Amino acid sequence: MRQNRKRNMSAFGTVFAPEMSLAHYKQGQWSNAEIVKTDSISLHPGAHVLHYASTCFEGLKAFKHQDGSINIFRMDQNIARLIQSSQLLSLPPVDAAQLKQMIIDIVKRYAADVPVPPGSMYIRPTHIGTEASIGKAASPSLESMLYILLSPVGDYFSGGSKPLRLLLADDTRCASHMGMVKSGGNYASALQPILKARQSVQADQVLFCPAGDVQETGAANFILIDGNEIITKSLDSSFLHGITRDSILTLARDRGMTVSERALSVDELLERSQKPGAEAALSGTAAVLTPVGTLIHNGKDYIVGNGEGGPTTNALRQALNDIQWGKAADKHGWLTKVC
């Protein structure tokens, strides 16, 4: 993997470490975790996950600091969210301590392959139901598999960050009671609307706004910046509780900004977005903050502010990057040093 580092940085999430950490849940208990080859998984074709989508995952990153140390960003929050997703999907209970050790062990094993900033090591813990039974559509899997994939990634903004075009759609991304679960089914249900939006209006993403309520896109949380105020939907079960979202809001408060977590209507969004200096962005693990330049509604383009990435978006993204890269003090205790 080290020989292909330059190539590894070119495509997000397509190159993997040759090994991963793996544990099985059977007969009411977890096995000891082991390091196995990444391509060694074997599943019965009747596995619960393949028929009834009993699967959830997380995305977090490890960063290499200038002193050579490797630091994982907000690992405990990602573990807590995976445990929550597993509970909501009725998967076997995840042992937080075991999962944390699995993540640390595999990251330490491939510490030499963690790219220097702006690159990082993307970490993908995954939990799937493995019980072989196609008669359990209304029953949970009593067996499962937990594994940790690693993927070295480069700068998400290589070549520059181009402001996105978002289509505002009066649809839901997924079932409202499942929005806070980080599960593949939620991403799959958003895929067709996204593909249609790309083809019909050249949108990069869909901003789902059921009944005029601004929620999230297919893969990221949405924020609006109006002067010194940052506005985003208050947490409920209908959308993903983004850890990057929470980090950005915390840093905004640190800067003295007013953080408004509340309902945001399409009408208010379009009105506020037209103000000079208005900004909008998507938050997520991969890109931290991606600027939004255009909102598309009822066949009309609405330019957000000046249509470019604004100074507040850039400052908040840089502030978070600086903590992740060890260039600024970690005042909130977000980093876990693993080696």
C-alpha cells in the first residue's frame, strides 16, 4: 500500500488497507477481535443483511500530526452513534470498549500509511446481521459481524472546492423514524432522486424538504449562514445527527456566532439566501464543509449570496481542519492519540 500512496490519494474511498479488524457475535457473545485480510469475509447467501438490510456503519478519520503522532477525531461519538444505530436496527448489542480497541489496533497497525495533511486515514466500522435465515423478515438477526475498514484518502478539495448546486425536493430521504440511523438503506433510497436531479437540472445533490421543512441532503447535513447567525434543523429522528455538524456548531459558538437549531422552511431559506453575504454549506466527515452556491426550486435557480464559498464557511472549515491536523489546540478533547 505504501508504494501506491500517490495513487491512493486520487480517489476517495476506493483503496483499502490489506487487512481489517473483525469480530463475530454468536450465541449471545462477541468473539475476540482478530486481524484478517480485507477480502476474507464469507457470508451465507441467506444472511439476514442481504435480504433485510440489517446493516449500519460509521465514518471517521485518523490524522498524522507534524510530530508524527496519529490522532483519531471524535472516535467516542462515532462509537456511540454506531451503538445507537445497531439498537434501532435491532442488531446484537455492540461492546463499546471492544469496538474502540478494534479501531485503535488496526489504525496503529497501519500508522505508517496515514497520509500527512491534507490527507487522512478514513475509518469505516461496519456492523451487519449474518444469521442465515430468509424467514426472519419480521425478526432480528441473532448473529452479526463487526469489522473495521481503513482507506487512505487525500484532500477532498483537490483542484479547489466548487460551490454545489442543490435541488430542493418535497420528498423524504428515508422513513422519518429511521433518519438518525446511519444505514445503507437510507443512502439507497436517496440515490434515484439524486440521479434524476443531476440529469434534469445538473444538480450535485438533493436537499430534502418534505412539506417545506428543510432537512438534509442524501449524504450530508445542511447549514445556512446569515451574518453572525448559523441556522440548521434541530435534532430529531428524521435525519442523521452529524458529528461534523456538531463540531462546526461548537466552533461557531466559540467564535461568538448565534447558533439556531430550529425548523427552517423553504420560503425562509430562499429569502435569506438572497441576502448579500449569505452562505450555505453541507457538513460531513469527507469534506468538513462544502459550500453551496445555488439552490434550485420550481425550475428557478437561486444564487446563495455571491454564489461562491463565503468567508465564514472557509473559516469554520479551516478551524476544524487545524484541530484535526494538530495546528490548533484541541480545547474540546476531540482527538484520541493512538501512537
